[in-house]
Amino acid sequence: MPVGFGRFLSAAILASALLIAGGVKYYTAQRGKVIRDTQRDLGSIAAFKSDQIAAWMAERNANAQVIMEDPFLQAAIREWLAEPAGKQKGPLEERLRSLAQYYQYSRVQLVDASGRTVLSLPTADEPTTVKLAAPIAQAFQTRQLVAIDLHPCDDGPHLGYVLPFFEAPPAQGPAGALVLLNDAENYLFPTLQAWPLANQTFEVLLVRQEGDHVLFLNDLRWHPDAAFNLRLPLSRTDLPAVMAIVQGRNQGEGVDYRGVPVVAGFRHIPNSSWFLVAKLDRSEALASWHQEATLILTLLLALVLGTTTLAIVLWQRQTVNQQRRVVAAQEALNESERRFRTYFDESQVGMAISTPDRAWTQVNQALADMLGYSLEELYQESWLGLTAPEDASVSLDQHQKVLDGTIDRYQLEKQFVRKDGERVHAIVSVRAIRQEDGRIECLFSQFQDITRRKSQEERLKENEERFRGYFDASPIGMGIVGPDMLWQRVNPALCEMLGYGPEELVGKGWPEVTHPEDVAADEQQFARMLAKEVDGYRLEKRFLRKDGEIVHALLSTRGVHGAEGQLLYAVKQVQDITLRKRQEEDLRASEEINRTTFEHAAVGIAYLTPDGNWLRANQRLGEILGCPEEELPGAAYQDFTHPEDRGLEASHLKALLAGETDSYRMEKRCLRQDGSPVWVLVSMSLVHDAHRAPRHLIAVVEDIGARRRAEERLSRLNGELRRSNEELQQFAYVASHDLQEPLRMVSSYTQLIQEVYGEQLDEEAHKWIHYAVDGANRMQRLIEDLLSYSRVATRGHDFERLDSHAALGQALANLQQGIQDSDALVTNSDLPEVTADPIQLVQLFQNLVGNAIKYRSEISPHVHVSAARKEGLWEFTVSDNGIGIDPKFQERVFVIFQRLHTRREYPGTGIGLAICRRIVERHGGTIWFESEPGHGTTFHFTLLANPPSPKGASDV
């Protein structure tokens, strides 16, 4: 071998070795770049998909919240749960079916308070699975909406929400829950795989952690039944799913569930336990590069085996291939860019890419349409400038957190101001795209327009508030009843009308509070409304209050129907007309009373024309005039009047018709049909019409013939009685004087015998003389007291206005000696002015205070006089601390000559309190006492505050 050749060969080998070393290094570097580029692309895909899923779940959550807060749905569910076999089942199923269709729920289940499924749409053959028991219990405990995580069912994976409902106040315990389920295969999984890539091994995985395993939630390309069946341990750190859960990374390399090496990007889905993994087989990612690497190795071998010329050619070939790879990579990048641009531009959701300083670099047409700008105009604006002022601070705060690196993404609900000034409600999802050094390259944003939904929510809330305000504040009783005739809702006016509380009335059937006789009529009309024959009806009926009273009401019922015409509920307005019905009944009763009174009155009654002709007369008037009442109409009134009385009555009638008086009464003589006279009392009044013109006269004619005869006889008897009283008073006066004179003589001469013959008389004679004198004196005092008792009525003075305190003072002055002898204390409170006989009021105080001093105990007497106003009376009290009186003698002490003690114990005739009683009764009052033996006595007497003023009488 020539030396030159060896050198050349050595040089060639060295050159080849250098080329091979360089090729290996280049291969490694390019392979790493391809892997990193693929990881970045897959990470972007995972982030984009996670944002899509988060937005979809946020919308699901908002829809479920709206459904749960629907008061009418709550009432319908509570009512159905209370009576599942009731008439509410059909409307409720229809409503739930509409909700499922509108909000894209694949299954709706209604469970009771124990968690048992009582209704399922579509009908389920199996009861609620055990996996739903926990979220149902949580919803009852927290009283909040609870999300149901993705879980397996017989017909595939589902996720959804539990909406709890509670009993109406005051119970408020759990009534049941509504379970709304979405079919993941129809609504979630298509979103995962929907991506415009032509790769053969690209796949998106949805996983979550369960214990020490990672659970695969969706079916996989190479494992069709993987959902909820495939579990791999967390110790497999080479699995991308484990990397996503445990390591918290966004991208990486490893082996998938098949054991095949893959490149992956992954993200955690906000507000969930899910992780999304976008993966591609490493072999496919490196396929194009492997082809190029094989060619490179071939060329390198050719260089080793070939000549330096071939090495040069190989180098040139390598250069060409490198350029080709660059072109191919650029074309792939352009294709990826084109696909992204297509999705970006054609998306129905607003999208934008902005710089960290809030300037937009790319926006799509959907966002421009949402905000009312053209694309060119929108590029001149910043998202902060289009944000509603009240939401700017929150947006800036979240944006700053992204810039600070605290968070990579955020989602919030905010308002934008359109070009025309209108507000747009949107859910904004923002994610930061960072470079390898952590700096923010751009911000990717999605804008979901929820203005319509917000408007519907606000309109629904406004309508509900308006209806609730009108319903609750209405002065007319109002209630909502279901097709089963049970009250679902009532207002305060209806509760007050029927005497029930809201909690008592709700759930009760309206027939239960209806009068039994009116139930059939109302049920008949309600049945016609259920049969769609009428939209509503009105009728008068009677309700029964809780206390059993009857309420007359005017009932107006209007039905509210569903989309298919079925009755959902009915609104009842109940107007209380009890007062009107009572007035009508009173009017009918009054008319009947008037008719009966007119026809059967004990006096004659007649209607006359203003010119004095009979219009109508009752039977009694015909009897008085001796003429049948049916013959009187048309006859002249004055024809039945005695000629001597016609002139006087004609003047009364003239004054009545002229309006000078409203009525008149007069006694006159009427001529009966047979010509005989009869005395009558006529009461005549005039009735006017609405214009104050005379309409007719009403005459009430009373036969007073018997009364006139009785008055004449009574007048004669009164005259005889007056003469008899005068003679009796004269006799009493004369007798009292004539009796006292012999008594004085007996007493004087008996005392004279004692003085003249006293020394000649023995002790027995002196005792008899004492008895005679004492008897004469007592007889004289008795006569004087009898005269005082009789003169209370016959010798009284005129009543006059006087100070009762002065009258008491005069009485105490008369008792001065007795007060001093007994060491008595007499006090008084403020005493009023009264209208009374001044002499008798002094005598009244003197007798009561004198008795209090006389009937004293061993201690010094204390007497107190007071007075108090009670209604139309002055009540006086005279209290003492004397011996007291047994209450059983309440009446006896005021009877003349009735004594409770012997004359040796207490002197007197027993007439004093009888005189007090007669004085008080003359003044229109009463007298009584309150006492307990040994503890004093209190006498009470009353005087009229404004009594009549009788004239005093004097003895004849």
C-alpha cells in the first residue's frame, strides 16, 4: 500500500471519525430539538383542551344553579315528593324532560330525602348507584349545589350535579334532590379528541388520582374499554399520567399504558380532580428525523469506505438534506400554524392573543362581533379599555398575578363595553404562554358571551320579584294551586281571610276549606279547566275559616298551561264579599221585618200622597177606622178626621210639606166608618226623594181611647191621693205635737213628785219614777226621730251647688262636744263640690261620723272621710276603727228601729242609718258598708255628679 494512500486513508479515517462523531452529536441535538418541539406543541394542545373543558363545566354549573333557584320548580318537586301518585306527576315529568332537552342532560333523576330514586327520565331499570349517595348526602348537609365527578354507569361514563330541595318553612328539612347527569361520551369526550391533527398515534387521556393509582376516565384508542377499568400504580413514574399527577409538570417523555415510549404534554383542569394528557408516540414524533438520520449514517459509511471526494460529496449531501429538513420542519410548522389559524378564525367563541402589556396581536371575528368592532378597529383597543369600569380592578389584579408568575391562568366573569355602549357579559379564560426561560411570550384568551343567559336570569329574577311583590302585597286573597287542587302558595291576605298560617294552608286542598254545599260547583268548573274547555272561571262561593266561620267570596281562577297545553297550575283570586252578602241579607231581613211590622203592627200604619190621599194601609188601621184596609187607598185622609180637629192638623201638614218641620205628633179624634169618634195619637213624617222633593207621607195611628179613659181616671185618683197625703201629713204633724205635749207633762209631773215627795218615797218608788221619766224621754226622742225620717222627703230643700268639705265641717261643729268627750280624731281627704240638699248633706255626715264615735272600741276613735269620682258618680267613704259590724247585717242596719245592741250598751232609737239611706236615695245614690267585727267599719255612699234638682217640700 503506498504511503500516500495510507496517509490518505488515515486522513480519510480520521476525517470519517470526525464526521461520524459530528454526525452523532448532530443526531442527538436534532433529536432533542424535535422532542422539545413536540412536547411544546402537545403542552399547548393540553392547555387549550383544559380551558375548553373548564369553560364547559362553568357553563354547566351556572345552568344547574339557575335550575335549583327556580321557586316554581321547587314547589312542584316538594308537592310531588309529598304525594308521588298525585296529579302533579305528569306536569313535573314534562317539565323535567324540557329541562333535560334544553340544558343537554342525558338523564334526570329525582330522589327523596333518603336518597332513593323516585323518578328517572328516561326511565331507569336500576336505582341510584352507590357512587351518588355521597354527593347527595353532601348536598343535603351543605344545602348547596354539589358537582358529581365523572363516574361509570351502565350506559357509559357520566358526570353532573345534585340540586337539593328543602321543605317549606318552618320545617326546612331536606325534601329531596334533583340529579342532573351528562353523558360524557356525547358531551365531553368528543371535545377531547376534536383536534385537526393527522397523526397516527396522537391521543388525549383524561385521568385522576384514586388512592395510590391513576384512573383512566375515557376510552382509549388501543384500549376501547379503558374508562374506569384501567388503573396503573403511581409508582410508575415513567407514565405521563403519573408525571401529570405527582410531579406537577407540563410536559415530559415516558412510556404509555401500552409500554410504548411517548412524548406528552399535560395540564390540570381547573376546578376539578382531572388531569389532561396529550401524547404522541416517540417513534412517530421522530419518524421523519429517523429517515433523515438513516440517510446520514449511510452517507457517513460511504465517506468511510469512499474517497475524500465521496466525503466531500457526502458533506454536500448532508448540507442539502439539512436544508431539506429545515424546509420540511418549516412546512410542518406552517401546517400547524394553518390548522391553529383555521380553528382560531372559525371558532364561535371569541379568542385573542395579547402581549403582557395588554395589546392585542391577534383577535378572531367572533370576538370582534361580540364587541361590535371590526378587526382593524379592535387591534387599536386594549382589553382593559373595553372592560367595564367596575370590573377593571379585578381584571388588573388577575393580570398582575400572571405577570408576577403567581398563576399561569385565570378565569372570571366580567362585563365589556361594546362600541355602541351596550354591556356584554362574558366568561373570560386567560392562559399565559411562556418561553423556556419562564418569560411570558403571549397571553391566550377565550371569551364566552353569556349576555343572553344573564339577561334571561335577570329577567326571570325581575319577573319573579315583581310577581312576588304583587302577590304578597295584594289586598285581595291570592293563591296558587296545582292540578291536584292543593294550595302551593298563598299570600297574607288569603291567610288572614281564612284564619290559617301559610304553613297550614300550603299542601291543603282547597275543597277542604270550601263550604260542603259549594264544593261540587267549584270542582265542576275546575274539571272543565283541566279538560281545556275553559281558561278560567268566576263564581261566588263560601269558604270555611279555621274557626268554623263562613266567608262569602267572589272567586276568580285562571289556569297557566305548559307548552303542550297541560295545566301546570292555577292562580286563584279570592275577594271577600262577606260584608256585602251580610248587607244584602240584612236588607232582605229588614224589608221582611218592615213588611211584617207594617202588616202586623199593633198600631195603624199608612202611606199617603203629599196631597193627602191614602196610598196603603195596614190591617190595624182598618180596625181603628172600622173600615177594611183595602177600601182606604184613594180616599181622602181628612175625611176620617173629626171636623173640630181638621183645622189644627191642616196647619201641621202645611208646615211639614213646606219643610218647616220634619214631623209632627198630635192627639185627635177620627171618625170611624159608622160615624163614631175614636181618640188617636197620630205621628206624621214626610219622606223625600233624591232631589228633596216630597215623595209620600208616613202616618202612624195609635188608638188611645183606652189610655184617654185611663188618664182621666188616673187624674181623678191623683187628686184624691193628693188630698189624702195632705190630710195624712197634717195628721202626722198634729199627732206628733199632741203626743209630745202629754209626754212632757208626764215627765214633768213625775219629776215634780220625785222632788216634792222624794224623802217620803222608798227606793222602789224612786226606781219606778226613773223608769217612767226615762220611758217618756225615749218616747219623745222616738217621735222626734220619726218626724225627721218622714221629713226627709217632705221637708227637703232645693238642690244647690255646694262644697261637701264645708258640709262636713258643719257636721263636725254639731258633734264638737262628742268629739272632745271621746278624744276622737276626724280627718278627711280633698272633697269635691256636689249638687245636693245642704241641710240633708250635713245631717248625712253628722249621722255617719256620730255613729263612728258612738260605736268605738277601747282605743280613741279615728274617722277618715274621702271621695273619688267613678263614672257619673261621686263615691264618699267614712272609715273608722270602731267595733265593726258583721257583714250579714248589711240590710238590717238600714231598716228603721233595727238595733244590733241594747240601749244599755249604746243609746239610740235605731233610726239614724235609716235616715241616711233615705237621704242618699233622695239624691239618686246608694249606701252600703264594708266591715269585719273588731276591725272598724267603712261606710260608702254615692251622689250623682249631675243630679236633677227636685224642689224641696214642706210640711202642711
